[in-house]
Amino acid sequence: MQLIDLRSDTVTQPTPEMREAMAKAQVGDDVYGEDPTVNRLQEMAAELLGKEAGLFIPSGTMGNLSAVLAHCGRGDEVILGDKAHIFLYEGGGISALGGVHSRQLINRADGSLLLDDIRAAIRPKDAHAPVTRLIALENTHNRCGGTFFTPEYGRQVGELARERGLATHLDGARIFNAAAALDVPAKEIAAPFDSVTFCLSKGLCAPVGSVLCGSRAFIAKAHRIRKQVGGGMRQAGILAAAGIVALERMTDRLGEDHARARKLAEGLAGVSGLVLDEGTPHTNMIFMNLAESVPYPAAKVAAHMRQAHGVLIGVAGERRFRLVLHYWIDAAAVARTIAAFQALLG
Ligand code: TLP
């Protein structure tokens, strides 16, 4: 039985074209800045996001960590959402490794933060208080349901930050999904932010890596931090080669995953044991709960779906699931998933 893996878009395997590009990649020692393929990827990424420079980083987590540590010193404070990936799912790295204090504001449904909340959270100049240094947002927003906010909102945050002398960072792990949903170039979403990370290894299918983009001076700082946290790689062009294919071939097709997510959601809406979140899916993620009538927890349902139907789904809570669409989920896989849920919970 062929497995259908909907747990995340991080499970995506590289495409045949990526494997071929990886095999043929020209490489050098990237710690010396001599890997031509890494250099090319970094230039392409910077160009796509409208920034001066890019830095290839092993993971999204390390990209966010390097960015926050490049913006903030020990005891400085970052304003972020209470559902932010940086806050919830990155091992507390910004505080454990960087001594950066976090100020969590309530994420609104679309993943944004209320501007008035941000204003109110900025600390006064007072020796008792940490120094507010950075505002960090996420687009698309994972924990808020794969939701996205508009470039206009980003501009408002950027303006507020500049007025108050703060830096801004965007965790744009899935910025190309946001761009597809908004039908705007990714650079428009990135424009108001001083730094942006995006992931090559999620919906874009590359096996490894993220790129952090920003000004040349900022990237020089982040480069040093990447080295400090052990992220300096050597013949990384083998990985970057897949990233180049990801940027050339995969960004423009993400709308297909969104359309398939809608198809899957339509089918699942007809399963009596499931209650889909209102408005889901916004991009490539479906969030849903078990109906009260179902006597089992989500983990048990997920285990059964795997064993009996070969369908892997993400458990996002005691009675909650996340299903993520990606390149390797085709129309037949969507139909099989709906049929499997029907059989179990219909
Ligand atoms: N998200 C993963 C898990 O960690 C939850 C997933 O399956 O969605 N920012 C955002 C918004 C992310 O969703 C993720 C990964 C990251 C950063 C971290 O990227 P990696 O896994 O490359 O460190």
C-alpha cells in the first residue's frame, strides 16, 4: 500500500530534477564563501525577496535563530505572537542560546498582531525594563491555520517599527504559499521587513535548507551567528542545487496544492465524525477536530488511519488534526484520504 503522508509539507521528497541537479552541482567550501552553487542560490533568493543579500542556512529554525540573534543582544526583547513558530516550536532557542526575552501578544485569526497591542507592548526607556528591539511576524501562519496577512498590514507594522526605532523580522517559512494565495510577488510581502527567512524544504520540495535575506550588513552579522551555532557548511552546493530548482520550478505551482486542499476539505466536510475549522483551508493546510460523538482521541484515529489505510495525518491536539497538502499529494491521494475518513468516521 502506498503511503499518503499529510503530516506536513516538510515530508516532501526532492523531485527527480532536483536529484539530477544535486548530482551535477559544482561545489566548493562555503565556509570560505567558495561554493558557486550556494552563492548562486543566495543571490537568487535575495533577488526574489527584494533584499540585498541572502544566507543559506540548514533549517528554518536556525534561520529564525540567526535572525533574532543578529537583531537583538542579551536581555533585549522581541515582540511576537503567542502562536508563533519561533515561540512555540523552536526549543526556546532565542532565549536559551541568545538571552533574548520574548513578549507574546495574542495572534489574531489571520496570524497578525493588533497594531495597538504592539504599540502598548513597546517598553519605556527605563532601567527596569528589557529593551524592545524587534517585532517578528509569520506569514503564512502555521498554528493559526496556514493563514496569511496582507502586504498592507506588513507595511503598517514596518512603519510603526521605523517610527519607534525597532527592527522587523518575518518568519516566511511558507512565504511563497502566502504569495500564491494573495497573488502578489513574494518580494511585496517581504518588502516591509528588515529580514525574512523562507524554507526550501517544505512545499518547495528541496531536501534541506532555508534562506535568510536582508541587507548586506545584516547578513554579514547573521553569517557570524550561523557559524557560532554550527551552521557553517562546507560543500553545501549539493543541497543548494536542489534549492535552485525549488526556486525556479516550484514556487509558481503552490496554488495547485491550495486547490487540492480545498477539494480535500470539501470531501472531509461530508464526514460526520469531523468538524472542520471555519474557513479552512486558507492555503495548503486543513485544521479540523473530531466531532463530540467520536469516542476516541485524535492519536488513536491517526494510528488507525495509518495502519488500515496508509494515510498519515498530523495530530495537533487531543482531538485535533492538521493535514498538509504538497507536491506529492495528487488527486487520487485526495480521493483515497476522503474515502479512508469516510470508512472510519463517516
Ligand atoms: N514547521 C514544522 C514543525 O516544526 C511544526 C511543520 O511541520 O510545519 N517556521 C515555520 C512557520 C514553520 O512551520 C517551521 C517548521 C519552521 C519555521 C522551522 O523550520 P525547520 O523545520 O526547517 O527548522
